Amino acid sequence: MVSESKREKIIALIKREVVPAIGCTEPVAVALCVAKATELLGSVPARIECALSGNMLKNAMGVGIPGTGMIGLPIAMALGALVGKSAYGLEVLKDVTPEAVERGVNYISEGRVAISHDEAAPSKLHVDVRVADDDGHTSRAVISCEHTHFILLQKDGEVVLKEESAGDAAENEDDIALDLATVYEFATETPLDEISFILEAKELNMAAAETALSGDYGHSLGSTIRKYGLKYYGDTPVEHMISYTSAACDARMSGAPVAVMSNSGSGNQGITATMPVVSFAADMEATEEQTIRALILSHLTSIYIKQSLGRLSALCGCVVASTGASAAIVYLMGGGYNEVCAAVKNMVANLTGMICDGAKPSCSLKISSGVSTAMMSAMLAMNGKCVTSTEGIISDDVDATIHNLTSIGREAMNETDRLVLRIMTSK
């Protein structure tokens, strides 16, 4: 069993990385940064200037902002200044009202918001906000590396907080080093009362899915699958998994005012690590203990992969989270560590290279691809089938295989990232 001190560190890591978020975490991080700068200024600013790294710009351009019926950064920035509270973290916009939205629209129309691309940003996740009032007072707030991590705070040029950006170092030097064996052992052997908190992910993300299934959000992929699923999929666990997972994404990406449980700074990753597992567990009539352990296995596998991939990359986050989900599905099928390793290798063999072209309603399509592949990979693993080291980027060692995946996403796809952003900003 994982030692008590190591368990405590892993639990702290999960609790830091698996947190509630309202709205897509990239525009929300920008709103958070604006809210902090506004609080430093002491009044609603007359002007807001925001310089963003390319990945932040890419992920914030096409996504709905909760409670607004609007898309993109300007309204997120305006509301961050008008009603945002930095103490709420990734729920910074939870006090949004229709009146606030109207004020935000007027604020934008008055030309008070400016957005630019910081091509020299030290991290792929970087937000630099400067605000000013009409009396010449200014403040500045900078978030870097993590969605809620402030590295610079200034008021009228006086430094309140300053630290160096860690750049794109994927692993936090303070984090506990993980491998898949440790992840599996922790998920399957840790005393239940120490990890039952993960059920909040089930509650939040299921509520988001049910919201979308009862309304019209994004591309309505979840409800479309529900509508046609009996004819084309049948009333099966696979249909249930895809419809629930894509529905939660439909709600989130179109700006439904609901909180979801995120993973590693991404709501979509939190949804993908949660909903296939919850749905499959219900269909298999799993016990609460099995559901808890499966959710921990899914979320912690995702966290482990993200440690070496980094917060933002050209690799779609659903590849990471659906790999965690596949491991959890194997566990719920009765598989052990060897089968989990096989499922992970099968996932890497299939989904490596899926690009991230920003957060947007069609993310539900990519998530659905990840979910269906997770099920297929799990079934292969349970049938004793695993992609071998003679095939592609798969290594005999599962951890080496994971690092093959993350090195491609972190390093080899950088030019892809630049081209994607160029295409998106020149349409």
C-alpha cells in the first residue's frame, strides 16, 4: 500500500487539480486576472488591456461565457471588472446577473477593452492584465503556468507580489512524482473515507449533463445521440456514456451557468474523466466504493499524464482524460493493473495527434471520440489484446509510452499549435 505520507501528498494534489469551475477555464482565468487587477485598483477601471499567450487566445475565442449568451473574451473581461471576485477562483463569475451582462455590453461598446497576442509570453498559459482609472491610477495582474497562479501584482507601479514564471515546465517541482503503478495502487487500496470526496465530481458533472439533455445547448450532441441512439446505437452502455459526456460538454461550451468539476485546469477534461466512468458504473450496477475508486483512477491517471504534458498544448485534452476513463472502465470490468496498462497503451496508439483547435461547442465531438475509443481500448485489454512495442510510439513500459505521448504533444506539435492559431485568427 502507498505510505500514509505519500497518500497525503497525492490527496492534496488531487484536491488542487480537481476543482469546480464555471465556464471554460481559459476565459475564466482571464476574468480572474481582471478581477484581481480591479481589486488592486480599488474601483471599476476605465480601461482594460489584456495580453495573452497564443494558447490562451486560441482557447478563449469561441466559447460561451456563462450566464451571458455571448461568446469570447471581451464580455469575460468586462464582467471580471464589474462583478468578478478573485476569492472565488475559477468560479469568479458566479455572481453574474442579467443586469451585469447589460452593463458589460455597454462597457465593451464604449471601447474600454483591448486584447492583444503576446508572442513572447514565457508560458503557453499566460495572462497579463493592466487596468487604469481616469485619475491616472493603474494596476497590473499576471497569471502564468496555472489558471489561478498569480506571478505579478502591481499597484501604481509598486510591486505587491513578484515571482518568476516557470515557463512550460510540465511538472511542478513540489508535486509528488507519479507513475501508473502508484496511481493504480493509490486508487485501489487507499482507505475509502480519504478519497470519497471525488463523488462531488459525479454530482456536478452529472448535473451539467442533465441540464443539457433538458435544453438546447451548443450543438446538442448529447441530446441528439439520445434522440437517435436507440435506432443506431441501441440502449447500451456505450450510448449512455457518449450521450452523458457530450451533453455535459454541450452545456459547458455554450456558456450554461453551471459549475463542472475540472481536472488539471480544464472543465472538459474533468467531464471526460468523470462522465463515462459514472455512466458505466451505473450500468454495471457498481457499488459506491467501486465508483469512487474508478473515479480516482480516472482523475489521477489524467493528472499524471498532464504532469509531463503541461497545462496547455496542441494535443487535445480529451486524449488525456479519456485515457484515464479507459483505465477506470477496465477496473469496473474487473480488470487489474496489467489490463489497465494495456488499455492505456491502446489509447495512446489510437488518439495521439488529435489537435486542440480551441475551446468551442464542437469539443463535444472530440470528447465523444475519446469516450468511444476508451470503451474500445478497455474491451481489447480485457480480451488480452494490447498494442505492442513494435507498433508506432508504443513502448513495452507503460510509463515510457505515456511520456512518448506527452513529448509529442509538448514538443513536436508546437508548429501545429502556431499554424492552428494563425488559421483561427485570420478567418
